[in-house]
Amino acid sequence: MKTLIFVSLNIVIFLIFVRLLRQKNLLSYFESGRWWITWLAVSVITLMDELTSIYYAPFEAYRFIGIKAIVYIALTSLFIRFLSTRMVEIAEILEVHNIKGGGVYSFSYLVLGPTASFIAVASILVTYILTASISTVSAVENGAAFLSVSPEIKFILKIFVVWFITGLNILGIRENARFTFLIFIFVSFVILNLIAGGFLNFSSSSLAKVYESYSLFISDLNGDSIFKSYSNVIAGIGSCILAYSGIESVLQTASLVKSWHDIRKAYIFLALTVGIVTPLIALFALSSGIELEKHETDLIPAFAEKVNGYWFGVAVSVLASVTLIMAVNTAMVASSELIEKICERYNFQWLMKLNRRGSLYRIHIMNGIFYSFILLITSGSQAVLAEMYAVGLIASFAINIASLLIYRYLMGTKEITYHTSRVGTLVLFIFIVSIFIYIVLHRPYGAMLWLFMTIFFLLAGLRISKFRAPEIPIRRVTDNPMDIVFTIAEIDSNEVHIHFKRPRENIGQIDSNSIYVSFYSPRLDKPEKKFQRHFWIAIQPRMNLFDMIVGLLNTISYDAPPDKKIHIHFGWPLSSWLDRMSTGIMVYNIMNLPRKFPRFIFHIDYPGNEEQKDGGPT
């Protein structure tokens, strides 16, 4: 019976892949003058990265919360799927602003500016460094599961893996989507046979372990108070978050796909694959009756040997090494692309120098040194690396969701079609911050590394953005408030109309006694002065739009000729105040301006032009 089930399963898997491989443009296609990869290619690349966590995450979760990890890993899967809907929303926002790739860094730069974005850089670089480091350790430990290798030789092998991958990248050799898909086919056969073996070997003692896990989970929910129950759930999910590391990698690949819709499809695919496979394998492995403490670094190969025999265990061991080494390469490529994006933005050409094979060899060498240093200070310990890894991962989640909340407050949904509940996003942010606090308190190594890296990059960012920020030249073309004062004095009429316009808002008929003012963010807008009396003023650092308006009105009130009758015009707000909350706050502030400036005559106008109907009070 067992044999029949395995044969039938493998025939079905074989037929599915035969059908897939016969499809045209399965992984890539040529359109609009360039090659794009499909949502399936993105899914497979990310799946291969995310799936590697099954080799170390189940035991690391068990180390902290015991057998409860069975339920909490499944619960964390639901949490990650909820988080992925926000990642899709971010993908569309970046596309709307013509930003491709960069993930956390690009989005935080868009919303928070150059200084705060370096905190995101610190978090994501810590994540990449520790992804490569823990994948290296796990690759060697799983690969040596059935070999007698001394700890010293294992450590040398770990350093060798790092520099082997570094060397391949220096030579310009990277795995492509087609090669990754071939490995994915092999992975699919092995993983699905492993799950089938788990089902067929699921015994009454395994069921008892699962029931124990469920009972402990219910006990956590029934704490002394709702706060105790909440802290228990936070501790459980915080201990299992590593099982889904790599979820942010989909966002990093946005530059390779044509549309954010491919990102959405990739996240759905991951929910239906990794989101189901990881909890199942964790359930079967942790309830299998294996002496878990003896298999800290090779739990999955040991489980594979128990359910499907020695040689299947060897196959899983080899597969673990191959996929984990690929994850090292993925982390190195991703971190190199992130550093390259920063270098491009801040014009560090010397670090981006290419060798004859078109490789960013200086960045790759720097990454290799980083990874080796982490292995040295942790002695290649999976336990220590896992503690460090979780901090950067959850910090990057927190920065993403915080940026999304700020963006939705300022812009609402007028520019995007895919949008999620703002209340749900706020609840998610509170949940993520709670997990971050828990991890920081219980992972001192990770907290220290993240703090040191953040301080380093923040200090570097402050200095770099002060002198090399790309918006500096755009900020320099700003008009001066005194230019407006001089223009008011030059107008012959005793009545002067000052109209505040958004950067991309069309200006209709130009009056001889009218002045038009647009405030712009140097990160997002470029001044387009179409006529002499249209003034563009850059929003200054640490000031918001309303502060700039008040500052300009103060200058005009103090310096403009007293005989001039000045009318101040704002656009009629058409955006939903519930959707774009900043609109309501802005209108409230504008309504208080007559008390501050009784000399001026204020208007909120609606011109009746369809081109003006895209909302906002200014």
C-alpha cells in the first residue's frame, strides 16, 4: 500500500511538471524591448529562499517554546500571509512612483526620507548578512548529517562556502531562473515525498504530541488576563518568525517583473506552498518521536531517514546543502544589489566598479568579509545566529508597515487600486512592534548587532545625505519667499491673489494680478516653472507642508507693502477625509489661518474644471 501511494504521488508530480514545462513563456518573456520574468519565476526564486528555513527554524522554535511550536508555526504562517497583503500594496505604491526594486529601502526612502531610510538599510543588511551566515552553517551541518566530521573541519567548510559563493559572484556566475526551476522540480519531489512519509508514519504518539501542543496553546490563550494571553501569543509567534524568513525577497524582485500584479500572484503562490508545507513538515518532524535535542542542526534529515529510510535521509541532506548554498548566493546577490542602489543614489562610483566579467567585485568582497566576520564572532553557532537573525527580520517588517501607515495617512488610496484596511494595518504594526520588543528582550546578541549596525548606518547616512543626497541639486533651484514679496510689490493692482497649487496641478487662466505657489518635495518632484509668476519652494527638512505655508504667510505679512489687499486661495478638498486623513487635518489648520493672519482674505475655491478634481486642499 505504501509503495502504491508513493508511486502514484510521484507520477502525479511528474505529469504536473511535464505539463508546466510544455507551456510557452513559463519563466520569462520578451516585451517592450526587454526581458521580464514571470510571476512563477519570482515565486520559485523566493520559495527556494524561504523554504530553506525549514532546516533550522523548527528546532529553533522548539528551543524557545517547546512542543507548542507545532501550533505556533502554523499560526505564524497565517500572520505572514496577512503581512504579505501589505507587501503587495507597497509594490503597487512603488510602481506608481516609478520605483523598481529596492524593497524596504526604496519604500522607506520614498516615505520617510534619506535619514530614516538608513535605518531600513541597516535592518535589511543585517537580515541579508545573517541569512547568508545561518544558511552557510545549516548547509554544512545538514550536509554532514550522515558523515563523521569534526567541529574544526565543519568551521573550515563554512568559511569555504562563503568564499566559494563570493568567488562565483566575482566571476559573474549566478544561478538564473531556469536553473532555479530545475532545482525546484527536484525539491518538489523530495519535499512532497517527505510529507507523504510523515502522513504514513503518523502514529498515536505523534497525535498525542500534537494534542499536547494544542493544549499548551489553549493554555496560553487562557492566561490570567488578556495582556498575559497577548504576551504569550507574541512570544509564540516571535519564536517562530524565522520559519518564514525570505518573505520580503518578493518585493526585492520588483525590478525584474513587468507589473505589481506579478508580485501579488507570487505572494498567493507562496501562501499555497510554503504557507502549507512549512507547518506540515514542522508538525511531522517535531511530533515524530525523534530525540530533538540530539538533532539541533540536522532535524529534517534525521526525520527523513526515520520515515522513508537511510537513502532518502541522505537525499534530503544533499538537498538541504544545495538549497541552503543557493540561499547564501541569493542573499549575497540581494545585498549587493541593495548596496549598488545606495551607491547609485549617492554617487559612490568607486565602489561600483565592474571587473571584466561585469561583476561588482568590490561589493562582493566586502560581503564575503562581512559574512566571515559574523561566522568568526559566533563560532559558526546556529543557535547564536538564529537569535541575531530574528531582530533584523522583524525590524524590516516594522519599518515597512510604519511607512505604509504614514503613506496612507498622507496620500490615502487615490493613487492605488489595491489597498488594504488601514485599521488592520495599524493592528498589524502594533503586533509587529510587540514581537520586536519581545525579540530584543530575549535575543541580546541580535539586539546588539542590529543596534550597532543601525547606529553605524544612521551616522553614515546623516553625513552622506548632508553632502551627497540626490535631492540637494533639486533643492537648490527653489525660489525664495522674498521673491514672492518683491513680485507683490511690482504688481500695479492694489489687490493681489496668491494661489497655492499642488506640484502636478494644472493652472488655468493666468491673471495679471495673480501669483502661483507650489511647494515641492525634492525626493518626489522636480520644479517646472512654466511662467514668471509661478514660484516653486522646496519643503525644508523637518518641516511639513502646513509649516511652510505659515512661514511664507509670515514673511508676506511682515515684508509685503501694507497697502496691498492680499487674497489667499486654496483648492477645494475633494479627497475622502476618512481615506486621506491628512486632508482633514490640513483643512482644519487652514480654517484657523484667518485668526493668525487677519490682514489677508482667505478663499477655498472650486474652479469647476475636471482637471482640478483630484483632491487635496493645496
